[in-house]
Amino acid sequence: MTVMKFLIAALASLGIVTGAVAQQMQAPPQGDQVGQLAELLDLDENQQQEIRELMGDAEARIAPLEQEAQALQVRLGSHVEPNYDEAAIRDDASRLGALTGEITAETVLLQAKVEAVFTEEQRQQLDAQIAEQQRQMQQMQDQMQQQQGGGQPIQ
């Protein structure tokens, strides 16, 4: 896997990734996210401050986009009626798609900027942590399949 995939998985597990997931669940406060990264990667104070600033800037750009996306989702739901307006539905859906793209771009840019703050050693440490996390998740999935009988041949 690439470093970007590792970083995305790590940031997602720490609640940093925003977008559709953030609309459904509240992410932990920035301080908690930076604290978790600091603990995981032994970040120095300068790195922590730089990440806090990056996250604050990204949040300022992403929050209004997410609010608009949520409003559009509600509005799209209100279009479900016998006398629907197809043009309005398509316009709202198109704008929602554009917003989702903007949110995704901002999120990926944040992840890339955060990764740039890390040292090479921290990136390697992150890679190792994510590989271990993925191994554990795969092991849990395998156990669940076995418990459900998915791993046993049919007789």
C-alpha cells in the first residue's frame, strides 16, 4: 500500500477524515486528534502546532460545505412526493455531487499536508501501526466468518 493509503486509514481511525462520515458522526475535537497523533508518532510541539493550524484552516473551509451538503440532502428528501420536480431534484443532486467533490479534495489536501509535517521515521512508524491495525482487523473478520460458519465447507 502507498503511504497515502496508510495515512488515510490512520487519520480515519483517529476521526480526522471528514465528509460523508463526518456528517453521520461527530468527530473528536481537534486537540484530541492532534494529541492522538502526537502520542502515536511522538510529534514535537512545532509539529503539533502546525497540524492544529492545518486542521483549523481545513475545518474553516470544510464546515460550510458540509452544512450546505446536509441542507441539500434534506431538500432532496423533501422532493419525494407524487408531484415531484425532476429539474429541481437533478439540480440539487448535481450541487450535492459538486460539494462532495470539494469536501473530498479538501480532505485529501489536509491529509497530504499533515503527512508533509511528519519525519520519514514518523511515516515509517505510521506505516507499521496501520499495517498492524489492518492485520488485526483482518484477523477479526476471519474469526467472525468462522463463527458464522463461513469458513466451513458445506457437507
